[in-house]
Amino acid sequence: MSGAAKRARLLRVLAPLAVAIVMLAGWQALVTAYHVPVYLVPSPLRVVHTLYADRALLFASLAVTLGVALTALAIAIVAGVAIALVFAQSRWIEMSFFPYAILLQVTPIVSIAPLIIIWVHDTRTALVMCAVVVAIFPIISNTTLGLRSVDRGLANLFRLSRATRWQTLWRLRVPGALPYFFGGLRIASGLALIGAVVAEFVAGTGGEGAGLAYQILLAGIQLNIPRLFAALLLIAAAGVAMFAATAGLSRLALARWHESELPRDE
Amino acid sequence: MAAADLAAEPAVGAPLIELRGVGRTYANGTCALADVDLDLRRGEFVTLVGPSGCGKSTLLNLIAGLARPSSGRITWRDAAAASIRDARPRIGFVFQSPTLMPWARLATNVRLPLDLAGVARKAADRAVADALARVNLTGFAHHLPRELSGGMQMRASIARALVTDPELLLMDEPFGALDEFTRQRLDAELLSLWSAQRFTVVFVTHSIQEAVFLSTRVAVMGARPGRILDVLYIAEPYPRDDAFRLSTTFAAHAHRLSSRIADAGAGELPDAAAGGGRAAARGARPGQASR
């Protein structure tokens, strides 16, 4: 790697880091200088301290929320890809069912969640279902689009070679749809977490299986604002981690050949 | 050289395909091709020349069986020449762009037609190595398409078309997007492949020079509706090389072809006179085509 490229990569890490340091330092300074009470805005140091002090409680909740989100994401991937494969088989099927997929997407999850929670007895199952409803749409729509966006010439070549439907699907349409699928996956990973948190808010489950949303709710009621901030920090970190993981997966799968993952200078 | 010599018809092989009154009209009523009669013989190198929208690609797709004619019929002759057969022969198709699968290495791309036909892996790999050697891409089997130049990608595309050992090779402006030097080199390479194996070629191009250099026969096509206006023989011996490109014979053929295209354009003038702008565009066409 050349010196310039190395510097550019270093800058990409250092620049946002510098912004974070400046902002946190400013926050800390303002809170200290104006003696802002801890129940309004806690200082960053206080948040970190709370995160450490309440670690058993918070990380247990994080595990619950992350478990729901990851389970939902896995289900959304499997079901979403399966639905997209069915949609891609025929325009009629897609035309008949796609509006309902959109309906599911545009209806706010907070308004469906209570119903699901009433209908499904097991709370964890209900939470997973809510998160799936939110996360599945980008996977369905992106993968369907990808399966349809086949290079004309290649499609003709397959026809000329008298390829079966199955051969065309596995050798041409599925590999061609991968970049689209991964685009959908990145969006879905964030949505799965949002779906899980929103569903927890609506369900308001406490006790053993309490997720981060419940901790936020409870901390708000108790005016335990440092804990609220600490829980928020954990949710944000979990979201970033899930996004990074799917982005990494995408790079792993596409880096060899697809434009989106190629180095800029090529 | 006298014009009579230029137009001499060479000895030809057994018939391969007969097109009789073939037309193609799209669902919206556009007539892409009307009433085409054409006989293709084994070992011929036929070039389709004409302006954009004259149905060259449509004709190629009809021959390939990628589209059905809306009128007329296409008949295949087997090697015995006398009898008609139902099945299409083995066809290789080279598109305007390389159309390689970007996720697959070159060997996998070239092997595709064999894989789809269910050819055993070992035999297929031998055929792939052979095809890559024929287009001078030995050693690039494990490269991805994006790692190759445009000319190399096109050669890989030709290797893929040749890997099934086709009787008929259809090429739709294969070198149109390449620079002039690469195009001339690939033209020469294509001719030497064809001379060695004598498959039949139908080649679509915009370039008069390319048509003269490659073909045994040139079909001049016109637009609205697309049809064959004239057929010319280029009765010059092979191998043809760079010296042929620079010869007066070459220039004479090119001149004859471009004036035929000009005639074809003039022949169209009366029915186009209604639309003044269009008539002017047609008048300008032969000059553009001869570049």
C-alpha cells in the first residue's frame, strides 16, 4: 500500500474519532460548568460509570434484545429469500402478493405489535414476530429485484444452451441477485433491532427476560437517567455491530467481483 | 481489376439453412423484418451490413431460435444436404458485449454451455482448455472477467461460443465496442479460427472494412421495414492478412460495397420523401457508413 493510501485509511478512522472526542469533552465540560443535575443530563463519565456498575443487569438485557433481533433477522432472511424465490418464478404471483408485503411494511409496527402480543401467548415469540415483520420487507423486495435483474445477453445464452429453469435459477439468477440481497440485508439488520426494541416497549415485559427497552422504560420512570443513557448506548452499539457484521459478510461474498465492494481506484 | 471479377461467385458448400419469406413483427405493430430470403451454406462467412434499426440483430435472433418469425419459415438442412431436419444445429452466439458472468472465473464462464448440456467434467475441462488455447487465453483460466481487458473478455466470449464445437457461429457486432487496433487483430484471429475449422459464420457489423476483410458474402440490409436489399460476394482467397487490407482489391471491394449501400439508400428515397428530415438522414447514411 502506498503512503497516500495508508494516510487516507488512517484519516477515515481518526477523523470521526476526533469528532467524538471533541463532542464528549464539550458535553462533559458543559455539564460540569453549569452544574446540570444528573437526572436531566448525566455527564459522559457518569454514563460510563453506570454502565460498569449496572453491567450485570444491562448486559443481561442486551443479550435478550440482541437474541430477539438476531433470531428475527435469521427468520427474515430465510423467509424473505424463500418468498422472493417464489415471486421471481412468476409475475402473476408477484403481482398478487406484493401489495400485501408493502401493506405489512407501511403499517407502523407499534400499531400491529399489541395485536401480535395479544394473539401469541409466548412473549419472546411475539417479540420475534414483530421484529420479523419489520425486517423482512427489504429482503423480499431487494432479492426479488435482484432475481429479476438478469443480464439480457446471459439470459439469451442460457436459453440458447437450452438451460432448465432450475439451472438458470441457480447458475444465473441467484448469483446475480447476491449484491441486491446483501443491500437488503444491511437495511434489515438495523430494522430487526428497531423492531425488537419497539416490540419490547409495547409488551413492557419485565422480570427475568427483560430487554434493553424495558430497562429504558423503567429507568425513565425511576428518573435513573444515567442508566437510561447507558442502555441507549448499548442499543446503539448493538445496531452498529450488526450493521458492521452484515457489511463484512457482504464484502466477503462480493469482494472478488462486484463493483460495490471493489477498491475505489480500480 | 474488372467489376465482373470482383463479383464472381465462389464455389460453395452444402446448404445449412434456408430462410424463406421470413418476417418479424412486434406486438406493438412495428415491423422489424420483412420478407427475408437467405440461403446459408456450410463453411460460409456471411456478414450482415446496414444502418441501425435494419433488423440485423433481429435476423440473428431468428436464426438462433431466440425469437420466432411471425411469417415465413426457417429450414435446417443436415449434412447430407438433401434432407430437412427438425433440430437446430449446434449454435455458438457471440453478443455485442462479452456477457461473461462477473462472479465466475474464465474457465467456468467458458465451460458454461457444456455444464448446461450436462457434459462430464473431465471432457468439459479438456474442451475448455482447448477453446482457451484457440483464442490465446491459456493461462487466464483462473482470472475473473474484470481482471481482463475488453479485447480479452471478447476473446473469452468467443472461446465460450466455440467450446461446443458449433456448426454455426452467430456474431452480433462483437468487436463494435473495441478500439480499431484491437478490432483488426481480433478480426484476423477470427479468420484464422474459421479457416482452421470451417464452421459457418453469420456476422453483424456496421463497418464496411470489417465486412470486406472477413466475408465470403455480404448481405446489405435496409431499414423500415428491415430487409435484405442486396447480396455481394467477396471472392478473394484466404488467408487474408494486413497486406489484403492495404491492397487495391480491398479498396475496390470496399468501394463497391459502399456504393451498393448508397444505392440501397437511394432506392429507399421515394417512400421516405414524405418525411423530409428522414429522407435527408437516409441520403447521408452511405457516407457515414463508409467512414
